[in-house]
Amino acid sequence: MSDAKVIEPKVIGPRSGAAFLLGAGEILTVTDPQGCQVADLLAFAAHDVREVISNGRTFDYEETISLTTGNRLWSNRSRVLLEIVEDTVGRHDFLLTPCSEATFRHFYPDKPVHRGCFGNLAAALSPYGIEEDAIPTAFNLFMNVPVEQDTGRISVIPPTSVAGDLIRLRAAEDCVIGLTACSAYASNGGSFKPIHYAIQPAPAPV
Amino acid sequence: MSDAKVIEPKVIGPRSGAAFLLGAGEILTVTDPQGCQVADLLAFAAHDVREVISNGRTFDYEETISLTTGNRLWSNRSRVLLEIVEDTVGRHDFLLTPCSEATFRHFYPDKPVHRGCFGNLAAALSPYGIEEDAIPTAFNLFMNVPVEQDTGRISVIPPTSVAGDLIRLRAAEDCVIGLTACSAYASNGGSFKPIHYAIQPAPAPV
């Protein structure tokens, strides 16, 4: 890799979000620069944004709710949009929807309301023609949501990620990506931190 | 209840589906008449079908993935659409998407392809202006999908429901309901059976 260009990461500030194109074969690296932060990720097929990652399809085809290196993220049309090619954490969530004004009112009635990852994703994705109602359950990077086997009860506890931990996902085709630095108290142990990301070009055809 | 009208149940034949309106306050009873059958259920807000039940919002607000009497089904707009008011089984799934042509090809490559619950829901919901891509993860009544706590692995095993078992859901507002008698082999132990449903009117205002 000595001839690889150094890719300067982009910064998603605390409690904000971004959207961008990820071309087929490109690899998205999402880094938790300080540790213990969550990033909600969405992927839509760029050629038709009605196609979007689906937790239900992904759980079905991957036969697990715990996704890590080698697992793929499937769309509502039963096609692969992203593949996880590296993961230094191994603990992510695909059960819960992005925090929003409504979830702030519900879970944190004594704290100021924030538009949350949902509002940040909606704002960032709007230029791509994606409406609020089309935002499904996100793949929540580094989010730590244990499920009790006997009762089904879930809890949201601080991520196990430490500074510099990362996950890498390769696009199976051209995607519109939505990505946040999470705004909720519980998901990151009450500390709002940035998220870094970088895009590595697809290898040149042989 | 001696003056209550006997409500004749409607029958959803094996491997088929239906869609209908459920008014605010009405109670939908879904019965497994022979036992060990699954029914995929969807609910959309009748006034704007872009609002639909969301497993992620429901897991978040109910703080469990195991839903039974007293739990509510929340929409992508953080509002309650249905409440479970009775449940003789206590074992349902909200993790997996409806079986479809693609899932038949994936999981049963040696068996004939069927349009599955997805195709049945899409056909039944089409007159209500609901497109295929708007079909999210369904609430799969009687479906038995254990999750291993340590690994996150899931499996689809036969339902625990016996003949006559039922679940009752009250509409918090006018809904479009989609409902199937499941078409997949694994979800019902390889036996395709009908599903019955009935709608009980809302109580008269006092």
C-alpha cells in the first residue's frame, strides 16, 4: 500500500449528518475518532432511491442480527447494496430507527428536543429526492443494543468502540449514503462526538 | 356478551393474502384455525399510506423485540397504529420481511418459486395506492424466530400456535391492513394452511 494516496477523512460534526454518493466498488471507511460514538448509516440505490437497505431482508439472508466482516446489507428488493469488508468493533445495531424529535420527547422529556439523526438524515438526503417517510431502520454503526434471549427485551448501552475503531463497507453498486454522528444521549453514553469517514476508490479494472 | 352479534370470520386461503380497512377503535382478530401457521400483517395509516408500521420504531418505544398483549405497533412517524389487546400465543416475529420470489429462490432452490407473502401483500395493497417498495418488515403473527443472545444468530422454526389460537389488535386510528396466510416452507413447518380474521366494531360512544 506504499503507493496508495493518503485519503484525508471528512468530518461529521457532533449531532450532525451528511449524504454523499458511493460508487460501485468504492470502500467507505467510517471511523470513531474518539471512541464510544454511534453513526447511523443508510444506503439507497443511486439509480432508484426507492430501493434502500432493509433490516428485515438483511436478517433473513444473513441469518443473524449481528452483522460484521463478511456480512452484506440487503435492500428491500433483495439485492446486496453494501458488504462489510473490515470491522474492528463487531458490535453494531440494525434494530432501531434513528433518534428524532419524537424520540427525544419520549426518552428525554427533561432535555432540549433535537432533530436527531432522523432530522439530520432527512435534511442531508433531501437533495437526492429522498423523503422523510422513506427513511427506514438505519444500520447503526458502533451502536450497542443487547437483546435478552428469553424475554426479547432490548437496552441501549454505550458502544464498545475505542478511539480509532472503524468499519469498512464496499458498495456493490452506486449508492446514496446517509451518515450521522449520533445525537441521542443513551446511544453514546451522553457524549456527543464527531464521526470521520473516507472513500477509497474502486480498484482499477485488470 | 349475550347480545353481541356473532361475527363470521373471513378466510384467507393457503398461500394467499387480503387487504381491508380497519376503522379507529375496531378490533381485528386473527385466528390460526388449524395451528402452526403464520400470518404476515401490515398496517398503514388510511389517511396517508406513506405512514406504516415500523419494526425499528416499535422496538425502540416498546423496548423489546417480543411483542404481546399490551404492546403497541408504532409507525415510521412515531405514532401508534395498533395495540395488541389479546394474545393466546405470545410468540410473533417483527424481524423478517415477507417471503417473496427472491426468498424462494434463495432458501428453496429445488422447489417451485411462489410470489409469497410479499407478492400477495403487494397485489392486495395495490388498490390502496401502496407500491411494492413501500412494503416494510411485516409483523409476522405466530412466526417463531428465536435469536441467540451471544451470537445474534436467528432461526425460523415452526410456530407454537395450536388450532384456535388467536391475537387481537385494536386500531388506534383508521388503518389499511394487509394480511396473509404464509407461503414459505420454514415458517409453518412445511404445511400451508388458511388464516381466519374477523373485525369487531368499535364500542358505541358513551
